[in-house]
Amino acid sequence: MKKKYFGTDGIRGRVNQGNINGNMFFKFGLAAGTYFKNQKKFKQTAVIAKDTRLSGYTLEPALVSGLASAGMHVFTLGPLPTNGLAMLTKSMKANMGIMITASHNPYYDNGLKLFGPDGLKLSDRIEKKIESLIDKKIDIQLSKPKKLGRVKRLENGNEKYIKILKKNFPKNFNLKGIKIVIDCANGAGYKSGPHLLKSLGAKVISIGVNPNGMNINEKCGSTFPKKIQLAVKKHRAHLGISLDGDADRIIMCDEKGKIIDGDQIIAALAKRWKNKKMLKGGVIGTLMSNYGLEKFFKKNKIKFFRANVGDRYVKEKMQKNNFNLGGEQSGHIILGKFATTGDGLLVALEILFSLRKGKKASKFLNMFDKTPQILENVVVKNKNIISSSRCKKTINKANKLIKGQGRMLVRKSGTEPKIRIMGESDNIKLLEKCIKIVKKSI
């Protein structure tokens, strides 16, 4: 059965349209609270964090009200990276964690990412169970006055998160003498990102750390890496770090000003982990992972499998195959040895730890030659258009044309009203032709 509310990464959409409004967030809170309060092994608690969107001020109280009405006690943490929320959900032994965010989307979107007591994103099975409660009569789920939940604000969420991150590395690890540019996208990592790096002794140039509720991801962050590229060159930094709105993605920039995407970061870590005998099994990528990455793993005798797009699906496949490294080209990277979901700051620390003996970022983070890739995003009113006979016929035509010389992938965005068309080939003219054919049809 197809899900009604949840997409590939929680619930997301335009604020005060569709499902992203106070009324629906009350229902989401009530339904999620009703489901999780019956999980007897844990405290009757929920932990909530958010990014810096203006709409968080209206959606958070509604969500809290729904959870408390279901009888759940709620701790609110304020702006905090998504994996910080996942880590604190687990360390506080809460029933659930909810991140109010629309990740890399513009400020006028918002949504939810839900985590279970293990710090993992919810499975499709649990999401469907919560969905079945959303549409039930509210009266049935409301708690009696004596059983209502209590709400408390915790001000030290970022400090707790930073402490957990640093515990993964030796006590003597420091960044003295290292100059780093960090772009926090005016998002959830605007406090913890610079604070973490400074606490380790780095000289930090911070950008994207002045959120006003509407400038999250606006010409900054991982979706606009040109900003760190320019800053790294200007300040002659050793490395650039670019996060997205909820800090679960990372795109980097080496000291020469070259942008480093998730595929290159994964390749560098996989090779290092294999040499150090830290790599467990192999690596999970996605349908969007560059073909050059696949060839690199084949050459280095590292197992590589592709999952559906979305870090939740990457994590599920990592668990199934007992692998401890996986991620996406977009910068969602899961270090299974340390975390349950993508974490830009954790990945940054692991890279910086790898460079601690004076190795240059340009040498460490450029492991393979990428196969030329073109990605086109087409805004549509109805994403099901790609299931039409006309579109199917055109996609088949493009696949036949590129067969043997590359690959095509046409899919619905799980988070935006867009169709994503991706093609890879060393034959650029053929690649452009195939992209154009599909784009015109859509």
C-alpha cells in the first residue's frame, strides 16, 4: 500500500499548503505519540529539534501540543543538526525524535523527519502504522487530563551533541594550525559547526551563520558550494566545509578550490578504512552515485551496491549487508561505525582526522575521475507524468540510444514537485541528446 503522507525522507512541502500547517502537525504529533507511547520498553518521551525556518515557530507548538495530548512528555532542543537529534534521542532513551526541517529546500518549505528510540529513521512499516492513526478520530487518541504530557525546553542540546561527536576521536586530536572555512547554510548547524571546530583549535572562517528565518539555503550551503570555493581561495584555507539546512549533508572544497562531492568523500574514506581494516563488508551508494565511483571500487576490490535514493534506504541496505559505510553524491554520508544517519560535521571530523599528519585535502579527496554526469530538474504539477505512455516511450528511446556508452535515470523527487533526469556518459554529445529528448517529453 502506497504511503499517503510520508515521502522518501519524512514529510515535506510548502508551508500552509497541503499537509504542512499547524492543524496537520497537531495530528502528526497526536498519531506519532499514540503509536510510540505504547512501546513499553522506553520512557514516554519525545525529543524535538528544528532548523532555522520562520515556520518552525508555528509548526513546533502544534506538534508539541499533539504529542502532549497523546500523553507523551516532550523535550524541545531548538536549532540542532538532524544527527544531533538522532544521537540525543538514543542517549536520552526517548521513545522517539522528531526533526522539524525541509533539509536543503528553500525557507518556504518545511517538514518532519522521524526517528525511533534507536536513533534510526522510521521504517516504511512504522510510517504506515502512524499514517493509519493520522486519519482516525482525534477524540479516540486524546489522553485524559491526568495523563497529559509535560513539556520542557533544554538549552544545552548543541553542547551535548558536540560532546558525543568528540568522543569518537582520541583526546589528543586537535586542529591547531588548520584554517577552515565552514558554510552552515544559515541553518541548523550555525551554532554547533563553528563551535566544534574552534573547540579543537582550528582557525575558523564562518559563513551562513546569521539565520533570519528566510535565508536558510539561500545562495549558500551544500547546494551552493561556490560560496566556500571563493572563501577558501580568498582566505587561503586548508579546507572548506559546506552543510545544508539541517546539517546532515556535506560538500567540501580542497585547498586548491576544487569542489568535492559526496562520491569523492566516500571513495577517500572507503580506501582509508580498508587500509586501516575499519571497512566492514563494503560500501552502499545510490542510483545517483557516479559510475566513476563504481569503477574505482571495482579496481580497489571493494564491494559496492546501489540503493534507492534517500539516506534511509542507504542505511537499510547497509544494515541488510552488514556494511558500515554508505552515502549519496549529494553529501548524505553515513558512517555506520559512529552514527545512524547522515551527519555533515561528523564526516568533516573524520576527514580532518585523516589529514592530521599534514596530508593535503587535494591529494586525499580526489580518488577517481568522474564519468561526466548531467542532472536536470524539471518542475511539474503532477510527478506521475513519468508513468504516462508518452514519457515511458521517450525514456525507453533514450535508454536504447545510450546503452553500452552510459546510463540514464529518470525519477520523481521524493521531496519537491520535480522530475529528476540524470545521465552519465563519456560521450557528451550523446548524453546531452538523451537528456534533451526526455526533458522535452516531460
